[in-house]
Amino acid sequence: MENDAKKSSLAKLSDKLNDLDNKLDELKAKAATSKGNAKAEYEKTIDKLRGERKKVEEHFEKLKAASGESWKELKEGTKKAIDSMSKSIDNAVRKFKK
């Protein structure tokens, strides 16, 4: 049963990562059609988000290999990293809608 719970948690986190990747792709598409200062701002923001995405991926990879107590700790850390990235992306989307 514990293995099923782990698989379910990993699947949910993976889905969240895919959603974040899609939002990041949308920002990249907007950056590609922007000009001047707006384009520079998009690119700066996207670079920052790529860095966050890399950290999230590192958390996720460690989580997939973990078990027992380390699984619980890494799961929380991974969730926090995903939530942080989600907030960063949402802030970027709001910023560029202005």
C-alpha cells in the first residue's frame, strides 16, 4: 500500500511540474513576440524561472529515489519547491499582463 501512495504522490507532483512547464512555455512564447525592454524583462524572468525549475527537478529526482523517513522529508521539500516556482510563474504572468 505504501508503494501505491508513493506512486500516487509522484504522479501528482509530476502533473504539477508539467503544468508549470506549460506555463513557462507560454511565457517563452510571449517573450519571442516581444520587443525591446519587454523582451529583455521576459528573458530575465524566464532565466530565473529556469533556475528554479532546475532546482525543482533535482528535488523531484531525489524524491523518486528516496524511501522511509527521507521520502517524507523530501516530499515536503519538493512540494515547497514546486509551490515556490508556481508562485514565481504566477507573479511573472501577472507582471507581464500589465
